[in-house]
Amino acid sequence: MTSWLPIVLISAAILAVLAVRAILVVRREKDAPRGALPGTGHHVIEANYHSGGGGGGQSGQFTVPKDPQEYARAFVPRERKPKS
């Protein structure tokens, strides 16, 4: 039973450090603005995936509208959109 004591103590110390760090980060970022302000145009998001080996992987770019209403309309199913 005494062989587990150092492992338990080290694990508890690591968890305590992580908990204190998480609390500090949340308090520091609590009042920081999040996201982007609404406007015209689009954000460009790059997504890259590489599978660790030689070669392989995928890359792509996505555009996301800055206007919240235009962004929400992108999620409306085709059969629910009005016919133009």
C-alpha cells in the first residue's frame, strides 16, 4: 500500500496545479470580448489535417459570413428555403 502513496501525492499535486491554473485563466478572460463584430464580408478559416506519416492529409478553406442573419440562413434546410 505504501508504494502507491507517491503516485497519489504527485497526481493530487498535478490536479491542484491544473485547477488553480484553470481558475486563473477563467477569471482573466471573463470580461474579454469573444468572437467578431457583425459586419459585411466573410471570415476565411483554414483547416489543415496531416496524418503524421509521409504525405497524406487534407487542407481546405471555408468562408463564414460576418453577418449573423446570413450565417443563420446557411443552416436552413433546402426544402424550407423560399423558392425564388
